[in-house]
Amino acid sequence: MKDSLFEKETRTRNYMRTALLVMFKAFDDVLGRDSVYKLTVEFTLGPHVFIRPSSDLKLSNKTFSDIWTRMHDYIDADLPIIKESIKVSDAYSKMVDEGIEEAASFLHFRRSSRITMSCIDDFKCYFYGSVMKHTGLLKAFDLMPYETGFFLLLPDVDEPDVIKEIDMPVKLFEAYSESYRIAHLLETDTITDVNKEICADNVTDLILTCESIFDAKLVKAAQGIVSKGKKFVFVAGPSSSGKTSTANRLCYALRNYGIKPRLISLDDYYKDRTEAVKIGANIDWESIETIDVARFSSDMLDLLEGKEIELPRFDFRTQASLPSGKRISLGERDILIIEGIHGLNDVFAEQIPEDLIYRVYVSALSQLNISRHNRIPSTDIRLLRRIVRDHRSRGYDAANTLRRWPSVRNGEMENIFPFQENADIIINTTMVYELAAIKPYAERALFCVERGTPEYIKAKELLKFLDFVIPLSTDQIPPASIIREFIGGSCMNVG
């Protein structure tokens, strides 16, 4: 039987953590223990992991060759990986004695009295999540220096002997890197850093700084749109990336230039239930075939010719396309903002001259780590956002959202991610404080998932992860914040 999405995700993350453990062990042997704690696991592109060393850790081609060789030695030896449960106090003391107090700081916020270390011989490392039982279970890996760091190249777990070449998404890589640079400047690289800010009652400064940084991204996008004379702005991205709030706030940024933005949603171009693509008895909301592309193209062509059109309105309750009564045309100072998950797909631009189009890709690119060696997956951030929003505004319980998530993810892989490099700008919508804001809402929903159900394992994993986070009061979050799209209280019509 084929693994479910969550089962494959678990296997992928276990493989990644095991490969990292073996790599850290090699660094320990080749360069010494101090070097291990100068490596930060930043993000993944597919199965591949990008790791950035501290500026004072210089890695030569010979170093990479030595690390690669040592890793293969461990794999060939098929060494056992031992799990050791130790007291948090003992782990902290040991790390301090080794001069790596920074690495131990996350333990200060652990409620449990013990943690589990993963061990190869005398080398021990903490990972949030499981690793495999033997080093020999790693079938393939490679190391690839890139810019100021390097990639640990890994296979797809369904093809464990094959390392596929990276088709480098340059714009996405730069967006991730910029997010980590900003987090570093704010001294909020990890959950521990944010927890400390909350405990020190510096929440207001942190929130307003994050919101100011996001405003600057919108101003940059608005300047690009205006300076290049664009008339059609497509805002796209995966589920729960904050597209609707971003599109609304981009409208406000454009008004500073005397522009009259008109916002429409591709969701209103969904076909009637009788015509939509279905998975079983349910509409496949992720399929581009569920959208009436022909009508959208016809409307855009009419607008280009100076005609007035009536926008459709999709009623999600009856799953029917209805007339909205809202008529628009494009005047000299008008710009159309088109928001929807498929917006970067070229099929929507066929009737529009390319020089009139500006593309904005919106995503939640997590720049916050649990610790240097334990990253927070961006998909988990979006899933938590969706659980909170679905529970609040759509009446779905967390189990329902978790059940739907594999279909959402499959749709993203097929219809959204392949087009992300088409964007003129990538806007990251994550806020370093957001996990602290959504934690109480997410926990209430996740604790309702029944034990023994297929969704329970993922719910338990998310709850365990949230245990690292200290919650904050949401009173200080501005009403126009992206986060309000999920927790509620937004001053915009964002659902």
C-alpha cells in the first residue's frame, strides 16, 4: 500500500535527520566539536538541505572532501544509532562544559524533565524527531558548496539510491536567505530567542518591527509595479500563505502613488459544482480545471479593449457561480490585482500583453529554528495557519483540515510550485512572532483530534512541536496584520 502524505513526510524527515547526524559526526571528527555548533540548518529545497556555517568557519574543497569521505566510512560501517534519554539539567550542564551554551539555551524552555539524544559512538546530538537505527540505512547523499553555505543533497525516500540534480530556484533561494538574514539582524534566529523577547516583555517592539519589514516588502512591490507601468498584478501562492491579506495591503501601498487598484479573486471564477473537477464526491479546489479559465480570459480581453465587465461571484455554500452585480472597467490610473493560488500559471496571461503583467509570489517561508540543527518546516507553519483559520471561519475541526491537507499539498506540487520562479518578486509572509500568537488557537483545535484516528499522529506531532513555544497576547497585533487573516480580528475582508 502506498504511504500517505504524512507517512512519507515522516520517512523523509527521519532520513534527513539521520543524514545530518552522520554529517555532524564527520565534522566533529574532522574539525572538532566546536565546528558542529557553527553550522545552521536553514531550509530545504525538495529533499535537499541548505546549511550555512558561521562566518569564522572556513570550509575548503579539501574539507568537503574529507567530510564526504568520513560520512561514507560511517555508512559503510553500518554503525548503530543509539537513543539516550538524559535529564535536561545534565544535557544543559554538559553543553555548557563544552563551551556551547548557546546551543543549550533552548533547554531552558523545555517543560519535560528529560530529552532524547541521538548517538553515534561518543558523539551525541539533539534532534526534534526521530532518526533511523543504523547509519547503513543511508543509501545516498552528496555535499554541494553554494554561495555562502552548502547543500546536503539527499534522495527522494521512494528512490533512495538516486540523487537528483537541483534545478536551482534562484529567486526562492534568495527569498529564504533574505528571511534568515533579517531574523539574524533581529536576533531572533530561534524559538528560544523569541521566547526570551516575550519573557522580557519586548513583544510590542518585536511585532511592530516585523510588520514594518513586511510593509517595506509591499512598498518595493508597489514601486516595481508603478515604475514599469503594469496594469495586471497576479498575486499567487500556496494554501495559507496569506495571499488575501497581501493582495489587500498591496492595494493600499499602490494608492500612495495615485493608483486606483481593483481587487478580484480567482476563486470567484470557480465553475459550478456540476462542471467542476471532482475527487470522489468532492470538488477538487486545487485543480486549475475547476476554474473557468475561458471566462476569465474573455473578461481580461474585454477590459483591455476598454469594455466594462460584470465580475462573477462564487457562492461556496451552494457551490454555484452567480452574477455579482459588480461592474468594472480599467481606467488610466486603474490596476487590476488578481489573487488566487493559480495566478502564476501562464494560462491566465494568454490574453494579456506580457509587458503589462507583474507577478507576486506569496509564501510562508519559515525563518525560525528550534535550534541551530532543528529547523521548522514551512509546510508545518502553513498547516497550523490553516487549522486555525478553518476552525475559526469555516467551522472545520482540525481532523477535517488534516484530512484535506494531502489533497492540498498534491495540488500545490502540481499547480503552484512549478511556477514560483515566474514571479517578479517573492514576498515571505511569516512573522517571527506568529507561532507564539497562533499557539493557543492551534492547541485548542489539535487537542480535539481523537486518539486512534489517522489524523492523530500528525496532530500529536504538531502539539509536541508547539510545546517549545511560549504564547503571547494577541492584543498588540495590528488589525491589518497577515496573522489576523488566521486568528481573526482583521480590519480587511479576508475571510
